[in-house]
Amino acid sequence: MEATGSVGEAPGGRRVLVVGGGIAGLGAAQRLCGHSAFPHLRVLEATARAGGRIRSERSFGGVVEVGAHWIHGPSRGNPVFQLAAEYGLLGEKELSEENQLVDTGGHVGLPSVSYASSGARVSLQLVAEMATLFYGLIDQTREFLHAAETPVPSVGEYLKKEIGQHVTGWTEDEETRKLKLAVLNSFFNLECCVSGTHSMDLVALAPFGEYTVLPGLDCTFSKGYQGLTNCMVASLPEDTVVFEKPVKTIHWNGSFQEAAFPGETFPVSVECEDGDRFPVHHVIVTVPLGFLKERLDTFFDPPLPAEKAEAIRKIGFGTNNKIFLEFEEPFWEPDCQLIQLVWDDTSPLEDAAPALQDAWFRKLIGFVVLPAFASVHVLCGFIAGLESEFMETLSDEEVLLCLTQVLRRVTGNPRLPAPKSVLRSRWHSAPYTRGSYSYVAVGSTGGDLDLLAQPLPADGAGAQLQILFAGEATHRTFYSTTHGALLSGWREADRLLSLWAPQVQQPRPRL
């Protein structure tokens, strides 16, 4: 497929362009690749690398995940797990039957140690008690899916209402009651990271149970998640993926003629920021929802139908960032896996909103201890919401200084050595991403995700399937996940295959 002004290829066959080289776009390209119905296939990627929100970086002497971290629910029903297994990217433990059968209910495991901002350790028994309460209530929130009405609009309001009733039955002294609420507040912050939202008050209660958790003990890639998308790119014919080719506007529902293709007309013309145009029959849009929200008024010409545009506005899309800290020596125990931070005098029942510059770090849920690289020791902190977005505006030095002070405070060790270095994700600032992943926000429903997934033109008149939509935000039950993104790419490829190659049995991706 050539841009305007280039030498044209032989006519015939459908011209398909995929916008975005993340796992959804690569999955769609793999599915279509090699079919005689689609001899002209290109993937346009705005950045210099494939993978999208899967991004592994060599740092600290090893590989760290700046983007997607775990395969959530690694079991037979998870296509990412299956693809990773077929590419030989997982170890024996990850592939074991035992791991695949574990059912976590989607809940994060308990911390190995819990530090309070007072400098004292929090009893793990108390933490476990609050985790049982919190996750029991989270499970209850999933039961409103088919209810005629909900008691409150959001997950956060429901949790707070229920916790408020539990508090009245607590018989401990005032200090213990306050500590329990502070621990619960930490679980709220953790759930914000899981949901990719600033506050659970923004997450709609009724559709919350629609999100589907697959069985399996979440696992990681020892050599980096991006190894998966690298393998997918390598399986495509050379030059299928065009890098550093951001798209400016998708012109559709037209009759475009290009000098490179005399005698042919195309319903879609994809205009890039560098002025190149690609005339195509079909375009599969796999860009993140955050990008769509920001470019809604200019990315499509004519504009999207009002109903689809409204769905894009209503679906939630938040930020969850990571902060990696490298240490000369670990201050944590050898078997420590998760360090929880609990901020004294915080409570989910109180809407305290201190200035971001003074308290952004209080949204930090704590740190996952990464496997040691040789003699290097790394903690990975998670932080969501507006505080996470504010963190992106700070310098590395400011973040390092602040978190050194936090760690000295919570461990009660004013001489704790400062981390050697820091590395951060900045997903909100990334111009072609603008956040981390989607959630069903108050005012929206799972139907909005389905609406976003519907191809254009909506009435089916004229040229069919001009614009197709894929990406995690278009999967009703697996939104926010890599497996949801991959399945959505396959779904849209299959839509085109059903139209143009219905007699061809739809294959597994070429490996």
C-alpha cells in the first residue's frame, strides 16, 4: 500500500489499514495477513515502537514493564496466555496446570509488610481483616448487574455506605478504629489502580459485575511483555508495520481517487500528520480511548455519529502509573513481595482533598518487589488518578527526594539510604495514549463499549465496514486488559473475513 505520490501496487483485492501497532492492531493484522482477499495490508504506528501500552524497557540491569505488567487470568480461556505459550515466552511455573486453576476473584494478594506513616508497622492480621471486609464488599458490588435499580450510582458510594454501617459495630478503641479506616483507604487507592480511575466514586455500580475475571494466578514475562508483541510483528511480512506515522484525520464515506491507483475509488482516505494519504477500503482504528477523547473533533471527517461520539465521552479512561526505585541494598525482607503504605488519619468516609503538590504521594499504594537482577534491587510503586497525573509533571529529582522522605518516614529509619535511581511511566502525558485504560464510568454502561465497537457506516448502506474499532475499550467484559485488546483485534479482522472471505475457515494467527 503506497501513500500519495508513490508508485502504485497492482490493483485488486481489499486495501486494509490498521491504525495503531498495539496488541489489538497487531492481532488484527496477524489474522488478516496472508489471505488472498487482503493482499494490501499496512499497520500505521505513531511512535517508533510497536506494543502500544505494552512497553518493556531495559533498565537497572534487567527488563522492567513500563506498561502492562501481568497476564491477568493466565489460563486456557486467555488468548494472550495461549499466544505467549505458543511463542515459548513463559516458564514451567507459569504454564503449570496448578497455576491455571487458581481463582483469585481478581483480587490482589495481601501485603508482606504494611507500613503506617507514623513509622510503625501495621498488624498483618488487622490488614487481612480489612481485606476480607473490603473484598467481600467488592464482590457484593458485582451483584447489581441485573438489579432493577441500584441503591447508589457508583461503586465507591456503595462501598462507603456499607463500610459506614460496619464501623458502627466496631468495638475497639478509637486509635484502632482510625487505623482500620486508614487501611481501608489504602485498599480504595489500590482499587483505583486496578480500575484505572481517580476515584471509585467515578465507577458505575450497575455494570461493574460485567467485567469478567479469568481463572489463573497472574503471571509475568521473565524477558519482558514486549517480547510478545515483538514476536507478533516478526510474524508479519516485512514493512507491514510503518513506524513514526501518526494519523491526523480519517476521511470516510467518500469516493476518493488517488493518482497512484488510476480507475479505482476508495470510501476511506487516511491522512497522516506528515501529509501522506492512504486510500483504503477499510480502516481498523485501535488507538487508545484517551487519544480518541482528545481528538474526537478532528480525527474523523465527517465527524462520528452523535451516539458514538457520546459513548466515547462517557466511558471512563484514567491513569495508573508506575514508579521504579533502584536500591544498592534491600531494606525489605528476602521473601517480601508487596509493601503496603497506610496513611494515618485518612479514611474513605472523609473527602479530604489536600493540594496535589503537598500530598500527591499519599495516593501511592505501596511497592511490588521485583525479582532481583544480579545485585540490583528494584521496587515498583503504583499510583492512580489525578495524583498520578501530577506526578508526571515533576522532575525525577523531585520524585526521588519525595519518595526517599516517604520511605524514611514509614520505616522509621531517618538514615535509610536514598534510592540510586528512578524510572517512571507517564501515560497521561504520552500524546498518542493520554492515560492508561478504560472503565465503565457513572453515566455510562457496557452498552457504550458495544456502541464504540460498532463499525461505520452504522446503517450498512453504501460501502460496508469502512471504519472498524478495536482496542481494550471496545471489549464489554475484558476492557482494560491485554486479552480484551487482542480479542477485539481478532473480532474486527473476523468481521472483514466474514464479508470478503466467508468460505475461508478463519485461522489461528500465523506463528
